[in-house]
Amino acid sequence: MNRREETRPVFVGNVQIGGQQDVVIQSMTSTDTKNIDATVSQIEKLAEVGCQIVRLAVMDEEAARAIKEIKKRSPLPLVADIHFDYKLALIALESGIDKIRINPGNIGSIDKVKKVVEACRERNVPIRIGVNSGSIEKDILKKYGHPTAEGLVESAIKHVEILEQFDFYDIVVSLKASSVPMMVKAYHLMASKRNYPLHVGVTEAGTYFSGSIKSAVGIGSVLSSGVGDTIRVSLTGDPVEEIKVAKEILKSLEIRINEPQIISCPTCGRTQIDLVELANKVEHMLQKIDQPLKVAVMGCAVNGPGEAKEADVGVAGGNGEGLIFRNGKIVRKIKEENLYEELLKEIEDIIGKKLVG
Ligand code: SF4
């Protein structure tokens, strides 16, 4: 996965996208941007679970001006999502926005594009070109007959070339489609044409269940080939859930290795404790830890410690009881009702601090 090193780094506030192995997680608020308190509160919740950059919909001047106050209170760098109206981009920039998502080909006259580009350049603010399979230009659609990966890339390159005309290269590109094969192909094609960092996502992925799977397959396929610098999981629901899913994708690909991981068995006829409840409690507890740690929650002592021998610590169920093991070795036997607390103690011992709650 070395491809990311070759992309041109851009900075969104103090967060680097591109030119590095790490993949940045972002999301978008679902509040009305004009409602400053609600928007800041959602940004704080997103930051708590590991979001690194947040995008806001900027629909009108009042929303563009609200950015000033949101920016003062936000723990995360902000991106303004703007369609068509260059004036909103200029106001957002004056308000201190850290990145703009706008497609230069949709702004209108070249003079308007120039104003936005110059204002971004002055403030070191990058622009994301966001191409979407649902809004490919008519001429490109006509050429290919329907949305295709090639059409998405052609559209993106058209917008990129407008910025390049102005010697503006602080660019991030996204090529989203709700079709996973289409977006995977588009990102690979784009990576072969330009070295701008890529924002990867599956658009309109769906609800928590289907959208998480679709995003994991799509984003995971792109990232596993070394392409992609920042990701957004789009789910119909609370954006906080998007961050949890995004983190799991990065952990699964071992791009994020400084995070705790749970290993839990699927249960089978040998399971004699309430393993599902225990695994869910442990998973919840691990969200409070910000260091690498593998915790195994296994149904039986016959296979449990062996199957999870790479875990730092774990439990293996028995008949109304369980074994605590560390590094694959059994350390003690505990009654089922005390398993969670005892495991918690072991984890606190390893990480060297108390986990409240
Ligand atoms: Fe079954 Fe034990 Fe494997 Fe869990 S660890 S699936 S209980 S054999």
C-alpha cells in the first residue's frame, strides 16, 4: 500500500491529506448550518469518536456567515459544501473555512472561478472537486450513454484542468457512485492520471446495515490497492455511526494500527456463556481506548485461547464460568457474572489507566 506516498499533500487546517500512509476520516453534519449550536454540538460528537475533518452544507449566505462562529468553536477543520454559487464560496473563505468543495466547471464565468481560486490561494485553502455519478455533465453522459467510471473521470479531469489553468494544485478529487464496481474502477483510473489526493466514498450507500457493507466493500477495495487518502462513509442516519464504520474499515485493512481491536468468535454448540452480550460490552468499552490492544472474547476454552493467541488479553467461556488469558496463556478462572469486570481489570493493567464507566 505505497501508492498514497506519491500523492500531493494538501492541508485542511492542520490535517494533512495525501502524501502519507495515514488515511483521514471525515464526515458531514446533518444539521442546518445556520443553527450554530446544533452544528457545533454535532461536530463535537463527531470529534469524540475520531472524525478528523467535517463538511457542512452551505446553502445560502446566512449559512456561509455562520461558519465564522462555528469555526471558533469547532475542534475540527471545516469544509464548505457549495454548489454553483461562487459568492457563497467567497463568504465561506472570509469566514475562515479550511477547505471548499465546489466543482469549478459549475461556477459559471471564468472570472468567477478566478475569484474563488485566488481567495483560496491567499488563504492556503484546498478545493475538492466532487464528481458524482448522478450529476455527470450532459455531454459526457451522451458520449458514454449512461454513468460510467470513464465518464466520472473525464468529468473530474475537466474540472481539474480549470484549476490547473490558474496554476492551482491544492486539489482533492472524489468520484463517487452508488455502484461499487463503478466507483472502484473510477478511483483506479483517476489514480493513473493525476497524483492529487483522492477522497474515497460510495455515495448514497444506504442505511446503517447495507450502507456499512457497501462502503466497506467499495472503500476497502480502493484502499487495499493503495489508492485513496481520505474517506467518508455515507450512511442514512447519525453521522457518528459513519465514523465508527470508517474506523473499522481502516482497522480491518491494518492502515490504522494504533487502535484497539476485538476478536470474537461466532459462537457454536460449545458456547455455554452469554458471549454475545459480553462481546458487545467489550466492544463498547474499547471505544474509550486510544492505543493498540487486541482483546479476544471466545466461547470456549477448547479452542478459544489458541484461536486468539495473537490477542493481548481475552476471555474463553466455560460452563457458567470463563478463563482469562493473556498472550494466549491462561491466567485464572472466573465465574461468568464477573468475567467482564475481571477482563476490564486486565485491560486497565495493560494500558496503565482506569476506564471510567
Ligand atoms: Fe465454538 Fe469455541 Fe470456536 Fe467459539 S471459540 S466458535 S465456542 S469452538
